[in-house]
Amino acid sequence: ISEKQIIHISKFLSLVLRHQPETIGIQLDQNGWTDVDDLIEKANNYGIKFDRETLIHIVATNAKKRFAFNDTFDKIRASQGHSIEIELGYTNHKPPEILFHGTAEKFVKSILDTGLEKRNRQHVHLSSDLETAIKVGQRHGKPFVFEVFAKQMYNDNFQFYISDNSVWLTDNVPTKYLKQN
Ligand code: HQG
């Protein structure tokens, strides 16, 4: 299987496990899990062909660890990034002093107006390193990185979570906690 095919399947998995399971007629439970055999069968029927071995390979090698199996390997879910409402079972974590948010220059004015909002996702996504934030920003255009005064937010009773793949999540970031880099 080629790298190109793997990326194609991985994007398809993001679509059905985060946003539109109905595209292929699978269901996610309240914690985002879906049956592995059912996923493979329905994806194949839909024309996205892969077997169990390939799926395991994709989950294991995905650079951002976007997907995870349960302990018995019969269920799979996306670790974060959902637009549909599911309960991932996050626990509150104390963040470091500073977290980063990568966005595009074209959004900066609006963000300074209203703060960081979760938009279509379930959370605002933050990263602990600058490099990741730059990459996230590049997806939207010319990257721009905000420093977020995370510890200060935490002390002011904002909740922070970490996903299985180490993305920091929070509900919103008011402008006063943003420093422009
Ligand atoms: C922006 C990827 C205007 C926000 C990444 C962002 C991440 C505002 C965009 C994950 C705004 C939403 C999430 C405001 C926020 N005015 N724009 N008030 N508040 N925005 O894609 O954080 O590859 O939903 O800055 O690595 O870019 O999918 O969020 O630019 O972890 O695994 O609205 O997705 O992971 O865009 O990315 P997104 P994001 P995956």
C-alpha cells in the first residue's frame, strides 16, 4: 500500500470518526467508539478499500496518533477533533504556563475581537510546542501563532483537558489571555 493511499484512508477515517459517520452508515457510541469489523465492511462497500491489517498499520503509524483502538481491538475512535458531540472522557489537567494556538493571519483581527472560539469543533485546540502550532496554522493560510496564558486561565477556573494524542483542549480563550507573537 502506498503512502498516498494511507493518507487517503486516514482522511476518510477522520471524516467518518469525527464528523459524518452517516456517510457510510456506521454509528458512534456516546464515547465516540465504533465497531472495527462494521467500519471495515461499510468502508469497503462505500469504495474505500482496506483490511484489518492496514487499519492497524494506519492507527499505529499515524504521526499525530489521530485514532485509537480499545484494549480488545474490536472498537476504534478518533482521539480528538470531533464536530459531533461525544464524550471522550477527558479529565481536567493543569496546563503549563504557556500554550500555543496556530491560526492564519486573516483570522487575527476577529480573534482579537472575540477571543478564540471552538467554531465547528468541540473545543479550542492548543499545543505545548510552537512548531506544532505553526503547522496547524499553515492549514488555514499564512500562519500566525498566539501565546495563550494557560496557567493564568487555569487559576481563573477555566478547564483544560489533554486528548489521548496530547492536544490541549479548552472551551474558549478570552482575548485578555492572548499574547501576540
Ligand atoms: C479560528 C488539526 C476567527 C481558529 C490540528 C482556527 C488541530 C477564529 C479556525 C485540530 C476565531 C478553526 C484543530 C475567531 C477561532 N475569529 N477565527 N474568534 N476563533 N478561530 O480546523 O485549531 O490534523 O476547527 O484559529 O492539528 O485549526 O485534524 O481548528 O484557525 O489539532 O488531526 O478558526 O485539527 O488536527 O479551525 O485545528 P479548526 P484548528 P488534525
